[in-house]
Amino acid sequence: MSNRWKGGFIQAYFDPLTVGPATPELYTWGRNNVGQLGHNDTIDRSSPVQVGSLNTWAQVSAGNSQMGAVKTDGSLWTWGDNSDGALGLNISQIIQNSSPVQVGALTTWSQISFNNSANAAAIKTDGSLWTWGIGSSGGLGQNDTIARSSPVQVGALTDWYQVSVGTQWAAAIKTDGTLWTWGNDSLGRLGQNNAIAYSSPIQVGALADWAQVAAGINFGAAVKTDGTLWTWGDNGNGELGHSDRITKSSPTQVGALTNWSQAAIGNTAHMAAVKTDGTLWAWGYNPYGACGLNDTIDRSSPVQVGSLNTWAQVSQGSSFTGAVKTDGSLWMWGIGLQGRLGQNNTTYYSSPVQVGSLTTWYQVSAGVTFTGALLDT
């Protein structure tokens, strides 16, 4: 599947079948009120701390008060808050786990996605799609609104390629390049050109040229195989990047350029994207400097972050951003509460600041108030 992704983005994040680091360690930092950092306590961390001592992590996803990760052996692990069964451990009670717990016993998982609500989605190596957690508005894609406390397969197909979970909705791309959404369609976030909630996957349009998708609170973004960037949904802060504040209920192209590589959406109304030339761009809601533009001014169209062309992957949380450069260095900016920027303080930064001095970071995932990242040892 990796031949479908031609940009500068780290392929293993969306295609775990691509060979990644041989011995990746997992580090977390930020808010830890329900054990979402996985350190067997509830103490906040303001700088990266390794989760356990293993170096067998392949992909990580930070959500609201939960985190999930896939290991190199294909096992799936979750921890943090279990409201509405969000951890997938077949326990419906609000039981918090402050260290990683394996989801079932299978070793066939390839990718997991959390966001800022208590639900998750994951894809197995056989291409099947699975969801669990809160089922409001049909966000689990199970043709109902029932919460699930353990993974349940979405339909019977085995052709899913990448999934991204938003707030009570989700989006996914199949191996044939088609784009599908389901759940709450308030503000047109499903891209279906209406305001109808769907409790099972519905194709967005008829085209089969989608490469990567990102789901946020009230809006979505996707990159096509031709390098064009498309957004839809709420646009009250200019987060769609169309130089206006008009809500769009179907995908609309951002500008005319064809060199976009990866799009990322935060837990507030801002987003960022990397181009194939390695430049980083940001726009939308920016009162805490999450756009990295050295100010706190909202933008309604993409603005380049600095002048460097060495960015590889970006992830956005709640008014903060993390990104990995091609040299393996990790950078963060925005609101610094609870130490979520990993700078050993709670200071706000409106432009990128390097986290430590290591240059072997592989993937970063920003949650609502905390961060997880993989380090190649």
C-alpha cells in the first residue's frame, strides 16, 4: 500500500506494513489526571518520559483522556480513561488504567485512531475496520447508536487503508482510494453535502483518488493522490483555509496547488499541513500561537511556518502542535499548560521550539492536553 503515498510524510504512520524503526521506544508527557500518560501514576509530566522499558512500539495515537498504541508484534494496547468503554477492554465501567493494557490477545492490528471523544477506530493487517467506545450519532459506524466496550468490526469488508476519528464521527479511506464518513453531520463535517447523520459508512462523492484523511471536531481534511488538499465542515475561524468563514458541507479544494503531502487537524479550530517540498503550513484558530506563526492572529488561508523545508510529519492537539523534521528532531508550540509541549515548563510558545536535542524521533501524536511520540533507539 505504501506506493499510494508519494509525499514527504512518514509512511509507517498510515501504513504500518512499511518497515519503520527497528527498536522504537514510546514517550509521553503533558496532563496525566487519569493516567493517560501510561506511567502507572497520575502525575503530570512537562518533558518526555519513556513508557515502560520496551522498544517495540510501532504507532501511537493520543486522544481526549486516552491513548492507544500498536506494537511491532501487531498487538494493540490502550490506557487512560475508560468512559463509555473507550479503551476497548470489554469493561463498560469508568475504570482508569494508568499503564498500557492489551486489547484482547490478537496480534493482527496495524493502526489505531483516537481523538477528543471517548471512541476509537482501528484497522487490522487484513484490512478490516473495528470501532468501540461511545456510539452517539452513529460515530462507531455500526448502524446504531449503541456504545461498545470492545472492538466490533464495521461491516464485513477487508479493504480499509487509513482511518481518522473525529468528535462523534469518523472518516476512512479504502485501498481503492475511495473516501467514507459516518456519524454526526452537524456543520457538514461528513462532507456529504447535507446535514444528515449516518450510522454506517457512506462514500463521499464518487471519486477514488484519496490518499490521506484527517477528522477533527467539526471539520475534515483530506489529501488526494494528485497532491491537492480538500477541506469541509465548520469554518467559523477560517480553519478550512478558503480565505473565508463559510461552512462547506462537501470537500472543497484549498487553493490550486498540487504539492500537499499530509494534513493534520487539532482539537480546536485550527489545522496544519506539510507539502511535498518539506515546508509546513498552518491556519485557523490561533489565540495561543498553535499555528506557529510567531503571533496569535487567526488565519483563514494557509501561511508558511518559518522558511525551512525540513518538516516530515505534523500532529495537532488542543491549541498546540507537534512536528517531526526530516533530521528526526521534534518541535512543539502553542499552549503549554500541564507541560504538554514537553519543554520542562508550562510556557506558551507561538513558534516552533525543539524538544530536547535528540534527532531520532519518528512519529508524534498530540492529544487534547498531552502528547505521545516514538523514538528510534
